[in-house]
Amino acid sequence: MKVVSYIPIRNWATADKPREKLIEKGKTILSDTELLTILIGSGSPRESALDLSKKILGSLDNNLNALGKLSIKQLMSFKGIGEAKAVTIVAALELGKRRKIESNHDNVEFILSSKAVFTIMNPIIGELEHEEFWILLLNNSNKVVCKYQISKGGLVATVVDPRLIFKTALEYNATGVILCHNHPSGSLKPSESDRNITSKLKEAGDCLDIKILDHVIITENDYLSFLDEGLL
């Protein structure tokens, strides 16, 4: 005789079911675990979707940022999470990330400080496990007219083509450029390569009357501005 160690969600009181609870009382009242439960949908014969959600979040110290970094393969390592469920979770978290990016960009139209650069770029490159080099193109009013990825590299470096940077700046009639790249290691210390490329681009920009306004190194939780540090 099989002993059921839990009560399936379908047998719960309607007011306690995560999906019905969201419909009746709104999304903000649900916990992170309950929201993840809705994405997972169903559990296994021995574990409810809610218990599975608790297990996944518990393994990450209930950190949603850590959950957002999990790959499909990593999610599928949890018993009860197949490819379809893993894809659903990844897609939902990516939508949340993109919403944050759009919101940050809408709230920061003009670059008045290095913190504004961090606010725009951190959601895009701050959590990456590889390096990417981006530029923010500004007009005369210091308004961002374009965000552009220059290159995508490995764990410790990425290649930067000065010709592509200034070609893009000219196409957008930009008068100023802010250089941005991330350090997956979490270190904010500029490398010799970082310093050299900044100096090289500043010199080239002066010739084209396109100012290199700053170079900002981004990590998951912090940033370093060449301008603020007197390195530009």
C-alpha cells in the first residue's frame, strides 16, 4: 500500500492554491516560492510543485538572482524538472530581466554621472560569466541615443575594434562615447589592457571630435569609473 506523504495541490483549498490565489488576491501577495510553483505547474508522485519550488530556491539561499543564472541543464538536475519546465522558468526570468533593463533605460535618459551608466548597464552585463564590451553613444545633451555591443569574449578578455566603435558613433551622429565592459571575476581593478585601449580610443576620438567621456567597469554589484578615478 502506497503512503502519500503530502497532499497534492489540486486537493488544497481553493484559496490556498497559488494560481487561484494570484487570480483572487493579486500577484504581490504570493511568495517567491508560490510564483515559481505556478511556473513549474505540477510536481511528481512523491513531491508537490510547491515542495519542488522550495527545494530549488532553498538550494540557492532563496536568491532570485542566482535562480536567474541557472541554465536549462542545471535546472533539469532537480528531479521533477524536465526540459519544458526548465525552459518555462528560464523564459520567465529573462522577461523579468528585460523588463528591468527597459525600466532602467526609461528612467535614465541623460548621463549625468557614472552611477547612471551602472544603472543602465548592470542588468545587461553585470551577471554574465564572460566579458562583453559595450558603448553608450551620447548626443550634445548627454542623452543616450544608442547602446551597442562591440564584442563578446571569454572569461577574462574580449577583443575591441576601435574602427567599429567610431563607425557606429558616426552613424548615430554621436558626440560622446562611454565605454563599458564587465569583469566576471568581480574585480574592479583595471587591467593593463583596459588602460591601453582607453588611452588609444581617447586619442582616436580627439582626432574625430568624438569624446571618450568615460570607461566604466561593471560587476554584479559595483562599478569603477575611469573618469571618477582620474584614469581618463
